[in-house]
Amino acid sequence: MKADICKILDIKYPIIQGGMAWIADADLAAAVSNAGGLGVLAAGNAPKEWLVDQIRKTKAQTDNIFAVNIMLLSPFVDDVIDAVIEEGVKVVITGAGNPGLYFKKLNEHGIKIIPVVPTVAQATRMVRNDGVIALIAEGAEAGGHIGVTNTMSLVPQVVDAVNIPVIAAGGIADGRGMAAAFCLGASGVQIGTRFLVANECNVSMPYKEKVLKAKDTSTTITGNSTGHPVRVIKNKFAKKLKQLESEGASTEELESFGAGSLKLAAVDGDMDNGSIMAGQIAGLVNKEESCSDIITDLMSHYKQVIQTSF
């Protein structure tokens, strides 16, 4: 490890909750932060007013630090940047775009920046910027928008390429995954899929049930032809989208077909027409429990693995 991510972020455990759009709200972020991890609000495509409300609700539920995940392709990204500054958010996690335009503004307000990177090339570009205190190297096992390189291959290469802490993401749901990530040189882990079934997660119950029933082969990748692949649990929506891709549908047609599909699954509970984003590790996630219990189990399992394996 190149630095103690817990000291840098002022958290008890080196566990960052994934910033899942339409899912990672104030209740989930506050619960993770209260349990000693870094809770994360997902701005997604939401307008400034929604994010401000969620930031204030999070502050009302926890005195601990939390982050906002900013999707840089959002049409409201400029307003979102203003919101995190105005509301005094201390950490932002950036993804789905180039954060370079916003580094100066975030730096002026002392906000710590953690970009999500899918490649070594992007990692080396990000560390040239002031204010970047760590990177999240996310492998293709992750749910949602992904790169093409798996966590086992990506993390050590990013670790070797940069001189700041690297947080491993993708395919991690228990203490064994944590131990593996640290052995690869990571300073922390980001976990999304396991928190989908936390008691405090407000995702629709049918969505949770899909995750709880998932097996090792339950996910598939859509959107390869657009250059923006997404890992989801197999359903009618994913099957139809992949069919459209195979028939040569344009990027515009595919994006139109997929518009609003995550909300359909996460909020409305439509398991046929919604996009059920989850990682390959979903097959290991088999019970609902509190965020506190999840983090306690992760840490105790991790310590057990280390003690018995080395």
C-alpha cells in the first residue's frame, strides 16, 4: 500500500460504497459512513435540487465524512459541481467522462478527488492533476458501466503506474476479495453489489430479489457496440438490447431503447423492461443485512483470511 486511505479520508475501514445511480441515496450513504466506511451519494443524471436535498439528508443522519459520485456525462454536471461546493462536500468520485475541466474549481475549495479509471493510461493522466488523492481501478467484473480489463489484471498495473493510493473495484464482496485486492497492492476496496441488498438500500425489492437469487453466470454485458459496455443481470431487456446490437442498430437507436431503463428496475421494480445493473460477484450475495453488519462481516472475514493464509 502506498498510503493509508483511512487516514486520507478520515474513515475507520478501507471500504468505499459504490456510487450507484438511482440507488445510492442519503439513507444508504449515511448508513455506510456511520458503519465506518465511506458512504457515497450518486448524483447520476439528477438535477441540482435533488442532490442538494440528498446531501442535507445525509448530513442529518451522519456526522461522518461521505462522498458524492459525479457522472461527468450528466446534463447537469456543472450544477452538480456547484452543489458539492456550496454544500461543503469533502470528497468527490468522478466517472463516465473527463473531470479535467473541473479540477481547478474543486481544488479551490479543497475537495478531494477520486477518479474511477478502467485503464492504466487513464490512471496516469488523472494523477497529473492536483487534488487527485486516490484512484478507483474498476475491473470488468463490476456492475453497471465497465471497462474491458478484469480487476486481477488491472489493479496491479495501475498500482505500479502511479504513486497515490489505488482502490480496487469489481468482483469484491467478501473478505477473500478484500485480501486479494490488498495483495495486488490496493489500499482499499469499493463495493457496490453487496450493498444493493443492505437493509438501508432503497432499491426496489424485486431488484434485491434478483441479486439474491443470482448465480455466477447470471450477468451479461450490453452496449459493447456503443463503446460504453454495461454489466447487468440477464432479463428480457438485456436480451432485446443484445439482439438489437447483433442486428446492427445504431448507437442512437440503442441509447433510445435503453433510456430510463435503470430507473424502471431500481425505482419501479420492472424486472422485464428494466436494466438490473449488478456485478459478477452477485452469486456470492445471498442475504439482506444492515450496512453495519456487512462491513463488520467484511472486516472479520478479511482478518480471518489473512491469519489463515499467510
